[in-house]
Amino acid sequence: MGKERYEVDAVYTGPDAMKYAQRGIYDGIVMDSSLPGKDGIAILKSLRGKGVEIPVLVISSKGTTEDIVAGLDAGADDYLVKPFKDEEFMARVRAVTRRKGDIKKNVIEFGDLILDKDKCELQKVKGGREKLSLKELQIIEFLFDSPHQVIKKEKIIEKIWGSDSSAEYNNVEVYISFIRKKMDDLKAKVRIRTARGIGYSLEDTL
């Protein structure tokens, strides 16, 4: 891909996108939300349901908050609205592809929760598990690594999206809300506390 030196397989229909993505050989996927044959967001949901955890950047002409949340909730690691500049697109691609290597085979336990980085899962000690997107995994891992400490939003953006990203505070807030929902579904005692205007901390309320 130009001077970036990426090797790329290009496909133009939904069924082909499914077939190629399930190979599991890619460092990242750029998925248009509108593909002939099958909606890109539907493809993404299907891939995540099949356990495909390759980082995905969704590009779309649909830019409402509802559209972006729907794409992220379907499993996208990033969402870029058209039109965009080539420089921003490549920055997003670099951020998504370099994060694939951030997942290490390891398990972290805090309070009544277990973070299984190998399986991309948040688990409750006495049963129950929730699948995490790559970005959810990276954010919760950041909090797990420094429990009881307030992590500033700008630090989260720098670590998860990269210093050259245009991500804003609301990007962090959306993912924090996703993680909190999964904690609620697990009925966990561990909570993410908000330090208003600053950031978040992981707290054990047992």
C-alpha cells in the first residue's frame, strides 16, 4: 500500500470479505460498512461471533453517534467517517495494526474478576464470562495494571489509540460504557469509578 509497504488483499463483496477474514492471517482489516451482498456491520458481528479477533477499522459514510456506537458495539476497533484525509486514514491503520501485538497470553485477576488476555474475555471468579473487543481488552488491561489509581483520559488515548490519533474523550467514554455494561452483566463487585474531568480508576467494592 504505497510508501507504507503494506501487503493488501482487496475484496469487494460481503461473502468474499467473510471468506478472507476467517483465514485469520491478517494484522488488520479495513471494512467498509456498505458492501455488496452483505452489510459490513453484519459481517463484523458474524466474524466476532466466530471468534475472529483481528483488529478491524470500519470506514463509513454514516457518521451519526448511533451509527458509530453500532459499529463499535458490533466489534470494530475503530470507526472512521468519510470523507477523511489520507494521513488520518493511514494513522488509524497504523494504530489498529500495531495493537494486534499488544495481546499477550496472560491472565490477570482483580477482586472478583479475571482478565484473560489470551481469550479476550472478562470473567467472573465464580462463573460467567463476557467477550471483549480488542480495544475494550486494552483499556481494561490498562486499568487492571494500576488498580485504585486514576488513569487520565489523555493517557488512555495515547496508549490505546496512539499519539498521532485524532481520538477524543468521547471515544474513551463510549468504550468505558461498554466495559461497565459487561461488568454489570457479570454482576461483578469490581467497578470503574469516574474521576470527574480527569479519568477513571478500577475499584474493588467487595
